[in-house]
Amino acid sequence: MDITLIRTFLEVAASGSFVAASERLFVTQSAVSLRIQRLEESLGRPLFTRSKAGAELTPAGHEFEKYAISLIKVWEEARQQIAIPEGFSKSLTIGAQYSLWPGLGFRWIDQLRVAMPDLSLRAEIGMSDRLTRFLTEGVVQVALTYTPRLRPGISAHKVLDTDLVLVAAWPNPSMDLRGRYVFADWGPEFVQAHSISLPELTNPGLTFSLGSMLAPYIISRNFAAYLPARYVKLFIDSGELHLVPDAPRFPYPVWSVWRDGIDPIVAEIAQSTLDVISRDARAEQDDVMARLKKISRNHEVGILGAE
């Protein structure tokens, strides 16, 4: 069985579209159609009902989907086991959203290397839907994400309640940020809360969905934006960024999502090291929030979107 055909089948099934699947797989739509056709010919049954609205699984397609996922899992487990370098006895692949690598992901890998030197590590990056697919297929065993999406065989645990805070690239900033504000899109809940509390800044004409990667941009261009408190501590300490007094915070939890079947020893060490870095991250965040309270009116920090 050609594993490429199975991956293509799962992409079409997940997206409900040959076009969307081709974009995710970085191939042409005709290549996707040909792969599905070859798979259907091999199985002797149509797997999708095609229409202008997209592609919907047939009863045979629904039945084959669970086997396709199992085949991908077995393939990934075999591939990863064979790929373990000489001198290492176990392996673990960690995924994380873009904004979670700098403050948590890299630190986690550092802790794991110290705690388990014979563990071969691989890192993956992506948004929540991509990480969920990787977890389902067995490409990734554990992932850090802001928006966990549960599937059979996957469980989620809260790592910490992080806070997004408003920071500016110049000293003594105020809430008058018109013309100097970048809208960081942290998802629909943030967008809604932002429109309630800061309607005058909701459409500044400059919007990024880059998360923490936005920090160097606003520093070099003298802008302001909402960023994770634990992440900006380093920039605040260095004087590159400054907290905006009286700006409300936005609670934004971080989750770890685990695949079932991880080696028990690896899973235990991975969890214990994650606990260490999350404790450190909370301490850094608490420090930033204490500073924000100190410079805000009545030494209180409101919540974005709260009435």
C-alpha cells in the first residue's frame, strides 16, 4: 500500500475538499484526484462523493478511514523507531504552535536532554489543526497548543494560564496608541474581547497572526501590541519593551496534548520536565503582572472584554 495515497485520503477526509487537500499537501489538485482514484481502484470502492460543495466520505470511505489512521500510525512508529540514531535508545517528537516554541518548547527540549540523554528528540511546528493531524497519525507524540482539539486516543492537560499583555517599544507609553498599534490576532475569543474593551484599536490597518514572532517587528518599528507576559519579560528587562499602564490583560491558557501509547518512561520524564518549565514560566509571568499592577491605577489590572 502506498503511504502517500493514504495520507492524501486523510487530508481530503479532514478538509472535505480536494482543493484544500492539495494546498495542505503542496501538490496540484489533479495530483490529489489521481491519488484518490488510484486508492479507490485498489480498494474497488468509491471513497468520496464529489460535488461542487467539496468531497464527502461514502460509507466505504468512513469504514476505510479508521484503517487508514491505523496504517499511518504503524508506519510512523516504524519510521521513527528505525530512525533512532546510534547511541540513543528511545525517541520523542514534540510539536508546538509558533508562539510556544520560544518560551516553552525550546526550554522543554533542554530539560529533556538533561533528564534523558539517550532520548532522540524531533521538533515540529504548526497551528492547532496541523498538530492534531500529526498527533492522530503518530507523526507527533505530544504537542503544545493554545486550542486543543481532542480526537480518540488523544488527551489534553492544561500547562499554565498565560496572560497576554499590552507592550510598547518606547518608554512611558499610554493607552493613546493610535497610529502606533499592531493588532495581534490571537483567535476569535481575543478578537471579540478586544472589540469590546478597545474598539478604537480593533482595526488599526495593521494585523498579524504571528503570535510571539511579532515581538522583533514591533521593537524595530516602534509599535505596540499584545504579547504573552512570560515571553516579553526578557524584552522588558532589557528595556526594549515597556508595559502599558491600565491596559487590560487577556487570559490565554496553554495546553499539552498527548497521544496514547507513548513509552511510559518517556511519558513520565516528559511530563515531569514540562512541569518544571511551566513552573518557571508562571514565575516569570507573575513578575510581569506584578509590575503591571504597580504602574496601573489602583494597582489593579482588568480583563480584556470583561464588562
